[in-house]
Amino acid sequence: MVVDITARLLHLVFAGIWAGAVVYVAVAVLPLARDGAFNTTHPLEVLSAKVTTISRVSAFVLLVTGGHLAGVLYTFDGDGGPSLFTTTQGQLVILMVVLWLALAALVEIGASRLESGLNGKKLREPAQRSLPFFQAAAVMAVILLLIGGLLTTGGIHAI
């Protein structure tokens, strides 16, 4: 029981931190950099490294805690609990895994494009090249939070 509660709490906290970091970069930081608000690459280099670390750590924590929760809450055949494959809740969990992979990939690609341009001491162009990836990642993060909220609150039954 304590393990399950801890897994849920860690899952929620790291999902929120990851989503918040990605949305912040996509909505606030990169548009400013693209528009020339920075006069040095250092803040963006630090930010890129931090958001990459947040993304990787969060992805790992979500893999471990989500795997535990899926194993405890769902079955493969429907005996003893909702099935991952035949129930709406289970299918949403599978969708979350796909979106989670897409989010991790988009952040990695966006950060890579940003860092490669910053290494050339450019600001606007790398921000512009990485922005679509972070914007797509931000959309994925929000969708993941919405699906997680539906599953956690039981709101999926109201749909």
C-alpha cells in the first residue's frame, strides 16, 4: 500500500515538473530567444542542460512508477481487474506510454537543435529551429496531464 501511494505521488510530481519545464521553455524562453531578448548564449546553454536533465530523470521515474502502477492496477486478460487492451482506462494508459515516448523524443530533438546552434554562438536561429519541437512537446505534456487527470479522478467514466 505504501509503495503504491509513493509510486502515485512520485508519478504525479515528476509528470508535473516535466510538463511545467517543457511548457515554460516552449511558451516563455524560446520565443524570447528567437526575438533577440538574450545577448549571450550562456543562459540558454544552462537552461537546455537543465531541461534535458529534468526530461531524462522524469522519463525514468515515470517509466518505473508507471510500470509499477500498470502492473498493480491493470491486467492483460481482464481477470482480476481492468484490462490494458480492452478497457477505455487501459487503452488510455497505452496511449499515455506512446505520448510519453513522443514527449521524450521531442525534448531530446529540440534540445539537440538548440545546443548545436548555441555551440556556434548563435541565439535566434537555434531558438527558432528548436521551438516547434518544444511546442509539440508542450502539447504532448498537457495532453498527458489531462489523460492522467481523467484516469486518476475516475473522470473517464463520466465521458
